Amino acid sequence: MEVQSIVSLRPDAPAPHATHAVTNQAPPRTGLDEYGTNLPLAQAVRTFGAAWHEPELHDIGALVGSERFQTSAELAHTSPPVLRTHDRYGNRVDEIDFHPAYHEVIGAAVSHGTHTAGWADPKPGAAVARAASFMLFAQIEPGHACPMSMSHAVVPVLQHDPDVGRDWLPGLLSRSYDPRLIAPGSKSGLIFGMGMTEKQGGSDVRTNTTRAVPLASDPEGRSHLLTGHKWFFSAPQSDAFLVLAQAEAGLTCFLVPRVLADGTRNTVRIQRLKNKLGNKSNASSEVEFDGTWAVRVGEPGRGVPTIIEMVNHTRLDCVLGTTAGMRQSVSEALWHAHHRSAFGARLADQPAMTAVLADLALETEAATWTSLRLAHAYEADSGESEAMFRRLATAVSKYWICKRGPHHAYESLECLGGNGYTEDWPLARRYREQPVMAVWEGSGNVIALDVLRGIARTPRSLDAFWAELETTAGASSVLDAHIRRVRQELAEDLRDPLAAQVRARATVEGMALALQSSLMLRHAPTASADAFVAARLGEARGHQYGILPRGTNAAAIVERHFGGAI
């Protein structure tokens, strides 16, 4: 018997009809070349010697700008990794199950060398090229950037210890993504994680309690068994990890493989995955070691100096990742404002909104020039002066740019109104994502105090920083006055260590704004540079985005950051 609908049984019922038409909504922001539409990034790539990489950057830009990649990015976050401690028979396996979309994202990133391409072929501009590639992928899907960053950052540590590095570097330098949990020597590619902090100490790693006991069977004394824990163990699905543990000579750096050379699982017991505010696609964990095999990396008792090389590179990637997030944020805000109208005009053409969009764009451009200037200082042939510059500039920029990220994401989100506050648009996810870059590898006070320690231990690093700013001496009286004040106050503070600590944040903020302003004056259009300097350092500067100096051509600034995407 055929079942009739209720409507068909009521001949007097009105015919179904549309309740409304969907209008005045921005179309999906897909099908764009995210490199080709990012004029400041492209100009910085050329300025700092990586123009030869532009064909691949356009390929990456088209990939991450595609609807498929953006869908994969969303799936990787809405279907986060799941810990599976045991198999169905009760055997301990400690495996992380990821949505296939995550593997698609990270596989694409590895194939384009966002992890180690700069080390695999260290020609001029290689560090800048890798940085730009990393930023494009992180702009759309930030969670995978954590293992990519650590895989990049571990390479110089292993290069300094060739006895260990020869077993791991070939796999790290590969562009093949191989997520299988098998013997590292049988894999086509490797990725790395890191475990430094413990419950009782956090950033104070010298209080670590994990113990390392040498194996009597190893006459060279490199092999150890670890017992203890790690409170934050990043990317536990990785093939190996650098960790810190207390050995006979003191705190020492060790490499812990996930799977041993004979194919058996090392004892890395994953206790749980962190329930994080954001960064949902990336697995972060707590682990226990119980007779866990490890090999020493670097000199005994020199754990912090050994692993700090890795930390410096991951701090750089925190800057790159935050800047990539700023680009996503301002791009979404610009797209919405150009496609939506209210009160008789497009949002982007209304002066108050134009000022906000322009200010967000200025922040992003300053971060972009800073990011690639820092990457340039990490080139293989950069020399001693650049090494001195990056010693302070990386920490200074990490502090400031990463601090600016969450507010920048929020203000961009607000440009979308109610849409921005929903999980259907990417800016809610980005707002929750940005704080991790400020926390990871040293939160605000840790970084600010590290700048003071760097100045005390290596005075030449401060000389190199001031020398960088001298390149624009006389270009802006506002910047010149700012630099004089920062230098004078820092000199006074350094005579009183307690006062220096109290003012550490003010010092680092002043140094960061000086560096950004100098870079904008050197490389950005004059109108943009002048507006940035006045808005950040001038007497009329405000505390929110959208407060620009009188006479700023906000529309031109907006067009610079959106024009290619029309």
C-alpha cells in the first residue's frame, strides 16, 4: 500500500515555497593562489634571496587555497586524534589514530619540504624558501606545523653529533611521509618530536627528575635507559624525540626512538592526550618512561646547550606560524568586507571598517617582513654577524609577534560579525590557535628574561641588533627617538638586575617595535611604513586596531593586501 503525505490529503494546504533567498553573503574563499595573492610575502621572498623558489610557492599557494585542502584542514580539527593505549587483546600499543585528512595535509607538507628542505639543499635563500613554504601550509592548517617545525629544528642538533645523526638524517631529509610504526631504518621518511618539560618544573628544566642510567653493554657509554615522565610530549606519533634527563654528569640530551632498530616498540607509554584550547589536529601528550632505550646526543651534562639549538629554530617557527595565522585572519576579514554590504555600501568601503582592515593588514605586513628577515639570518652562509643578530632578534620577535596574534585574530573575527563567532568559518579556530605560539617554547616572561640573559652572556648580540636598526637611522624622527629611549632605558636597567627583570617586557616590546618599524621603512611602501610607525610609536597611537594617524590612505593599504584576490 502506498503511503500518502499529509499535505496530499489536505487539498486546501498551501503549496510549499521558499521562505527567503540567500543574498549578501560572501562566497567561499577558495580557488585562490595564497602565495600569488600575498604581495608582502612575495616581495619578502624576492628581497631575501629566494625568488628561485617562486614556481613551487605558487604551486603550494594553489594547493592550500583549494577547496579540497581547506576541507581536509577542517576535518583534521573536527575529527581530532584519538589515543589507543591497548589493542583488543590487551596488548599495550600506545598508538594515535588520526583522521585520513590529517595524513593528507602533513603528507603534502612533507612532499614540499616544509620540514627540512632548507637543510637538504642549503643553497642561498634556502632558509627563506623553506620559511615561506611552511607559512603557506600553516596559514590554512596549523596543527601539522608542530611536527614539521620539530623535524626542521632537530637537524642542526644531529649535524653536530654525526655519530647519532648518520642514522637519522637521511630519513629526516626525505620528502616522503611514512606514518607507519616500523623500524626507522625501514621507513621512507622520518619526523621528530620533543619532550622537555615535566610536572614539577615546566620551563625550569633543570629540575627534571627523569633519570638516565648507562647500559653496561655499550662500551662507548652512549646508550642509556630512561625512567621518568614528560608532562608535554609533542607529536607522540613521531619516529623519535629529543628529551632531557638527569645522567651521571648532569642534565643531558637524549634521542628516544619510537620503534627500536630491530622493529620492537620502545617503552614510551602514552598516558593521555592533552585536551587543548586549540591546536586540535595536533596530538600533544603525557608519557612515562620505564627502562626506555635512548642514545645520548651531544656532550654529557650539556643537555640545555645541546637542545637549545632546536629550541631557537622552533621559536623562529612560532613567529612564522603566528604570522601565517595573521595572514589567514586578515584575508578572511578582507574577503568578507569586500563581498558584504550594509547601510548602502560595501563594508570595505566604509571608513571605520577600512581603517580596521588597514591596521590589521599593517600588522600582518610588519610580521611578514620580520619573519623572513629572521629566516634570512638562519641561512647556511649567514656568518657571525647574522648569528649574533638572530640570537636576540628571534626571541624579541617571538615575544611580540606571538603576543599580537590572539588579539589580531579576534579583531579579524569581529569583522565577520556573528559569522566569525561560529565554527563554520575558520577564524574561531584561528582565535583558539594563536595562543599556542605564545606559550610554546617559552611564554612571555621566559622569553623576555631570555633576552636579558642573552645580552648579559653575549653583548655582541645587542651590538648586532642595534646595527640592524642603524640601517634606517634618519629615515623617521619618530623611530629615531624611540630607539634612543629604548637604548637609554635598557642601559639604566642593566645596572640594576631587579629593575631589568621588572621592565623586561617593556624592553622587549620596545626592541620589537623598533625592528618592525625599521623593516617597514626599508621594504614596505612609504605610505604603509609611515602609517605603521605613527600608529605604533607616535604620540597619537591607540590601544585597539583601527586607530590610524590622520591622512593615512587606508584604502590603498587594504587594496595592497586584497587586490590580487578580487
